[in-house]
Amino acid sequence: MSKVQICNRALSTYLGVGRINSLTEESAAAEQCNLHYDDTLQYLTEAHWWSFSAKRQVLANEANDREGEWAFKYAIPADALTIRWVNDPQVARHMIEQNQNPDIPRIITADHIYCDVQFAVCEFSALVAETTQFPQYFSDALSAALAANMAMPLTEDIKRARNAMEQAEVKMDRAMALDEQQAPPIGHQTIPSWLSERGIS
């Protein structure tokens, strides 16, 4: 689904206010879509650890200004929205094999991660802007959430706005449940390719 299609589903399916031809047209609907789309996308991305938004990266070491408190300081990846875990790759591999959470104690500031692990790797959620990378269930949830945010400005109908919010909750719950099914069953986790590519055995 394209961005316009996601917006049109929000407008027509959930709000019943018609459709737009483009996000640059001069209409109240297009204006509201432009106003709410990016914020709604970021909110949904941060609300769950979606499989399609997961990225992993070796962290860049920086001069530590909190020695005595933490051993290492790393730059947060530029496209990271939320950090899922940080660890040494060998330790992370072992913990993943044991179906354990590979995260370690750490502190995150606006731009940095402080921890006690050298040569750390992190997994994080990135903001995916290209709609063709969205699973259908995420596109559905995004349309519903977008409708909930636009309901009152476009309809001025409290009942319709309440219904849009309820539909958004239902779609979000369904999307998260379907996304969690993308992970292998407990006891059958595979070693991520990014670990193998580093020559770790």
C-alpha cells in the first residue's frame, strides 16, 4: 500500500469522509493526513518491537565522559528510535541460543549509550518510511490509528471519533499478535546472520 492508499483507507473505511488523490491537494482531508501521518507512524513504531523495523549495528565508540560510572560510551545509531538490547556479540549469541533476553545494564541519553561492554552491538527499532516494507497488518493498524487522530477535526462527531479509536485499538492488538508470530517458536531460535557474518563461532 502507498502512503496515499493508507490515508484513503483511514478516510473512507473508518471515517466515511471520502478520498484524496494526493497529499499535495488543497483539501481538509489532505491537510489532516499531512499533519498526522508522520507522528502516527512514529508512535506505532515505538509502541511495539515490530519485526520489519528491527536493525542491528556495531556501536561506534566515543570518548567516555562518565568514567568511574560506566566503562564505555557509544553513539546511538542515527536511525534508532528505540534500543531493544545492547551486548557483546558472543554473549548475545549465547543468550539468544538459550532463549534469553540478551540485554545488559545500560543508560541511554539523547545521543549516547553508556554500558560496561566493549565492542558492543545493539538491536534497535528504526523508523521505516517506505510503505512497501510494511506488512499488511501494520498498514491496517496505521490506517486505523491515523483515522482515530483525524476523526474529530474531519467529522466533529464524538461517536464516530470514539468508534475510530476503538477500531484503532483492535487493529493494533491484531497487528502486534500477528507480528509476534514472525518470531521462531521457543526452543527453535536461529542464530542471526549478522552474528555469523562477523566470524563468531
